[in-house]
Amino acid sequence: MERSCFLCDIIENMITGTQAKAADRYAIDVMGIPSLTLMENASREVASYIEEHFASEKILILCGTGNNGADGICVANILNSNKKISTPPAVVITGNLEHASWEFLHQLSEYKKAGSTPVFAQKFDLKGFDVLVDAVFGIGLKSRLREDKAQLLRDADSAGFKHVIAIDMPSGINSDSGDLTGAGIHATVTITFGKMKTGLANGIGPEYAGEVIVRDIGIPEEAYLRSC
């Protein structure tokens, strides 16, 4: 059976997570696109998907303290602002705030300013939620996880959510190779940004990614050409 031209285009345009990070940096540092603009564009894509498919479900957003976690909190901010879902999402933050990215701290500040309160916890109650938004680790994860972080992913993965939406990459998957970094969270849907990542198509990546949706967030093609 011949593959569709659409699928061929995705495969031809596939890049590694390392290349994606380089393109982000080029767009921000050289082309002058604010990092928060790209982050908010990405988060709107995830929030829109949730509003379309899971508006009546109870949602838990699990966030690390890097930029993937910042995406997660930004998704919560958008959902709370749009008020198109029946119940505001719960936000659980796991990780050390001393190591948080400035984008994460900005999104957290906006979340608190709006009157919302996150839960800071390494252990947390996963019961009572239908949908997990996985915003723990993104495309930057390459090394093997410490055992406490691996156990966190195992706990989330075995909790029995009806749906899991991974932001950019399923946590625990190397975005270059598709290797498992010790543990991971199986997604039903992965919403990845800009271009398809090789880690979603290779190794164990497809097993963890579920359906992959690629969304444009405004990174110019020049940024990819300069970084690949």
C-alpha cells in the first residue's frame, strides 16, 4: 500500500529533539521571537484539543519545573481563562523550584495571580481524574532518570487514566532515539510542535506516543534550516 503524501511529508521533515531545541534557540536568539510567544502558541494548541475533546472530563496536569512544565501551567492558564471546560484542571508540580526555568516561574506566577493554587508534591493522589496532561519532561531529556523520577513516571503511567495527552514528547522518551530513559508515561495522544521528532517514530517511541499530532507554533523554516 502506498503511503499518503501527507505521511511522506511528515517523514521527510522529521528532525531530532536536539535539532528542535536548536531551532527554538535560533528563532528566539537570532530572529527575535519571544520564547513566551512560542510557549503560548504551543499551549493554545494543547488547550484547544482539550476543549474540543475533553471539555466535560476531570483533568490533571502533571508538571516538571522546566519548559515542558511551563507549557503545562500555560495550558491550565488558558483553560481557566477560556472557561470552556466544566471543571478547572488540577495542577501538580513535581521538582525543585530552585532549578526551575524562568519561563516556568513566569507561568506559575500568572497561574497564582489568577487565584489558582497548584499542588507541590512528589507523591500525589491520582484518583478522581479522567485525563492526564503529561508535562513532566519534554524534548530535552536524554540521560537516564534518577530512580525517584522514574518512579514518579511509573506511578502516573499505572494510574489508569482514560486518556493521556503528552506535550511535545511522552515523558521518559529520548526525543532523538526513541529510547526509554528508565521509565515513561504512555500517551494516547502526543501533540508535538513544529515538526515530527525522530524519537516519536523510532525505538520504543511509537509505543509510548499513541496518536501523534504535529502543530505549527510559529517557528520559521529558516530556524530549522539553520539548525539542522
